[in-house]
Amino acid sequence: MLKRIFNPLLVYRVVVYLRMSSDQQNPRSPDQQLEEINRRLKANGYNWTTVKVYRDEGVSGRLIRGRKDFQQMLRDIKSGAVVVDLILVDTIERFGRVEELPTIRKQLFERHGVLVLTADSNFADPNTPQGKALGMVEAMRATEDGRIKAHNVLRGKRDAAQQKHWPGGPPPFGYMLKSILALVNGREEVAHRVIIPDPATRWIIELLFETAERESWGTTRLAKFLNRHPDIPSIFKPFHASAIGYWLDNKIYCGELVWAQNATGIVDDTRVVERNAEEDIIHVPDFCEPLVPRARWEIVQALRQVRRERQALARRRKAENNGKQIAPLAPGLALTYLLSGLLFCGVCGLRLTASSSGAYTAKDGSQRRYAAYICPGSLSGHCTNTTRVPEEWIRQVVIGKLRARLFPSPE
């Protein structure tokens, strides 16, 4: 059996990772974590050398790829930019999600000889029988703590929604928050908040629904219409087709709150959204003052439903029916074009999307399609870059550059 001996009395090279989940937390939390780590090191008499400190502030631990300093730390270790033996954190929850920890710890230890140690365990070796037992307790503690916190938060938000109080988060576009005060021990405090129409933006929502009903346009064309509207201040632009679709489907604009429609989770470092069962969704009619008459909202929905059904039919015809009954949680993307998601607009920074013409017959009699990358912002009218980059040309250029880098010609 292969072994690596951890002797805390050796002078190890270490990096420290600090994280604060939210801007709402104590801004000194990362500094307090560092102070606690140093205090524990001194109390134990460990003369370890700190090579570098990484810190992510106001970043959730749910997605690894969203933590820039965490990613930089892993890149530095894997590339050899920093040569260390240990990663120190205050508690294991600061490092990452419970379900990811065993894999990350195992890879760091086996491939790079790096252990992840926690101050609250007095830097116990996680590879000993005692350390493994402690790791199981840490995982159970973090899982149960997260479950209880999530339950309590959801319970409070559900109760607030049913009482027609705003359950939290930014108000929908077209509305603003109003604080309702209550007298507590002789002092006025915020009891709860409600949403009321925002005079600066409500007319934009009203215009959107009026135009959608009158013209029967899709979300891209509606976004372009709003982006080019001369009376809409630039601070509210650009409008994106995805946001337009969300607004048109949101019942809040006819006065009804629909809460807890979806459940979210993390699978393979990807946020997955699934619709909840109907009995778990909360409907609160007359939640707020409507911006759109109910009849108009339903007409717009009927028009959108026609589009949805047409698109669904096209997808069904295109997809192969292979008889599979269980869909994967995070299936990823099937990429038709090699550079999908890797090209960016030089004007607005959005990812370019590939589009294809219909099939046509070339001079040699073969069936072909013309494919090109375009900026999606140009379609919705908020980006001036209307250049169409031929897919075949850019693919050949990129492959040529890679070939030249990987296999340089001898001088």
C-alpha cells in the first residue's frame, strides 16, 4: 500500500483560501478566517510557510467555476506556479460543496501531493482513519446545516408570499419596493416590504404588452423595438430577448404572484432548473397593483403558445426517438459547430451564435448550407456589430493557428 506520512512538525509550504459567500455578510469575514488560521497555527506550534493567500469575496460556494481565486489557486498548483504541500481553510464549508470535497481532495493529494486541512479540526490529517471519520462528520454537519437553513428560508419566504409581502430579491422590472414600517419597542422598524408600480419603468412594460398584442412579434423583434425606442432612457438598455420572454410570461404584471415555480440544484458544477409539482407552487392573486389587464396578458400568452408549439414540433421532427425513458440531469450541449461558445463579439462582448441558411444546391449538384457566426446583440438591436463570420473560414483559421502552435515548423 502506498503511503505518504504527514508530520505537522515539518516546515510545510502552504496556501490559504478564504471565502465570503455574500456581500450581506460581515465584510471582515475573510480577515477573521485568516486570523483564526494563524492563531491555530501558533497555538499548535506549527512553523509552516505561507506562500500565497487566495480570497473570494461575495461569492457563493455553489459553483466552482464562479470562484475566480479558487480557480486560480487550482491552476497555480496544477501548473507548478506555486509549489505547496497544504491548502488551509478555516472550515471545510469555506472550501467547497460537500458532495465535491472527496473528489477534489483525492485529486489534489494523489496528483499533486497537496492536502486540504481545516483550522477548526486543528489541521488534522484527512487521510488517517481518524481524519476520514472526521471528514464524514464534517460532511454530515455541513449537509444537515445547509438543509436546515434552506428549509427555514423557504418556510419564511412562503409565509411572506402568502401574506402578500414581497418574499425577497430585486423587484420585477416595472415595480419598486416600498417598506412598511411598524412600531417596535418605541422605534419604527421595517416590518416587511411590498411592491408598487415604478413610475419610471411601468410605462415600458405597458408599451411592451401593447406592442406584443398588436404586432404579434417574437421576443427578439420586441427587444429590438425597445432598444431603438427614442423615449426609453439609455440606463434601461439594452433589452435582451430572454428578459422580454420572462416578462411576457410573468403573471406579476397582471397582479398575481406565482412563487416556487422551479427547484434548482447543482449537477456537475452546472445549475439545473426543474419545474416543481403544481401542488408545490404558490399562487397569490391580487398580490399587487397590475400593470397590464388580465385579458391582454392572456392574449399575449396565447400568441406565445402558438410559437412554442411550432418550435416544439420542429424540435420533435429533428430529434431522433431512441426510446430512452430517463433524461439526464445535466445533459450538456450537442455542438453542431466546432467553435460554438468560444467566439466573442469585439463590440459588446456577447458570445457569437452560429446560424445556418436553408439547404441549397451548389453548382456541382451537392446539397450545402451556408453557416456563419453572428452577434446575438445585433439581432435585438443593442449591438452595432452586424458582421457575419463564415463558419468554415474561422474554423480553418483557428485550426491552422493551433496546428502552428502545437507543431511548429523547424527553422
